[in-house]
Amino acid sequence: MGGESTTRTAPHSGGTGTAQPGGGRLGQRLSSVAVALGLVLFLGGFAWAAVTYRPYTVPTSSMTPTIDAGDRVLAQRVDGGEVRRGDVVVFEDKSWVTGAKVVKRVVAVGGDTVSCCTNGKLTVNGKQIDEPYLPKGSLAENQNFPAVTVPQGRLFLLGDQRQGSLDSTAHLTDAAKGTVSRDAVSARVDAVVWPWKGSLKRPTGFEALGTLSQPGPLGTIELLIAAGGVLVLAGGAYGPIAGRRARSRARTARPEAAGAR
């Protein structure tokens, strides 16, 4: 009997069977877990933001340069009792504006005595306050105002653009001497998101007077959304990438000669 020569093709998956078109079973399971976890983080981040924050468009330039006219901000829903000196808050007071939200910076709280100006600076409880958020070269106030002692449960608020802001100094002759009730506050501005300016800087000039507010959870929410998006994209891309690699290996496999038999 003459020798018979044949050829056979090497197995595509190391001799254990055909290659999985979308990667191995373990890879597919991990891919599914990544997509599911990514969706939870991504949607959970947006849900958390929707519960915690409210968007506002600031219509005036009274908070320039911190917030310009037309800027879109995210404000954390807070109770008025959580407000601290230096916070930029959203409030509504009919004696100021009827039926509209107002955005100003809290410079004094109940029990504080505020006045201006000493050496060109705002003074709270006898301490001169550094205000780096004011426009460069601008005054702490466009005119001096007498010392005001803020009643308990109320706030004294100013705009960062002092020359054009209708703030507490414009209401000094009111019965409340320009102060606003803490209960009128509905939110605290955390960041300017359109055009993007990011989170507001810490008002360090008020640190010597007491505890400042802690930043809201916006940074954590951004990380959750970003991490969720990455996991969804990575998990969704695993199958096509693994399948393409398997097909590439199959195309480059070389036939191997079988011995005579």
C-alpha cells in the first residue's frame, strides 16, 4: 500500500474546540457585569444630581465675575439653617423682588455686625474681610454704610459686583435693615456649568469668623457618571473586539502537514 499524504488545519483555540465569536465565557460574563454596573453608576449619578441640585440661570451681572449674566448654575438644595458666611445662595424675598429668585453672597449671619469700609474692606465683627472674588480694582462697596447688627435667623447679603448690585445695602431703610430670613433661602450655588467655570472657590476670607460650608457632592456625582460611562463603553466593546481578534487568529492560522500513514 502506497503512502498517503494529507493535510490538517491546526485548531483555532489551542486544540480545545472552536473559538468563541465574542470571547470566552468568563470574558462575556465580566463584560455583562461591567455594563450593568456602569449603567447603575451612570444613571444613579444623574438621579442623585436631580434630587440634590437645581439649575438656575442668573439674569443679571450683580455677581460678576463669579457668575456673569446669563450663566447657568447648579445650586444644592439646602435648608436655610445650613447657610454659612461666604455662601452664594438662591433666595426669594417679596420685599426685594416679587415672584423671582435672587442670587447673592452671604457676608454676615445672625448676631454679626457688618459695616463698610475700613481701609477699603468690608468689616464683620471688627475683622476686615479679604474678598478675592470681587472684580479686580473694585471697591468693597460703592459707598460707606453704617454698622448693621444682623438679627438672629437672618442674613446680610451682597453682590460680588458691588457697584451694580441691588443687595442688602439697597434695603437698609426697610424694617429688617436689609436682612433676609434664613427661611427664604432654597439653595446654595455649587458650580457654574454653562459656560463651564467649575465649582465656586472657597471664601477663605471668612474662615476666622467660623466654620465654612462644605462643598456639595457634585464632584462625587461627576466621578460616578464618568466611571459608569467608561464601564458601559468598555463592557460593550469587549464582545466586538474579542470576536475580531478571534477571526484574525483564524485567518492567520497555517495548515500543518500530517505524516504519511
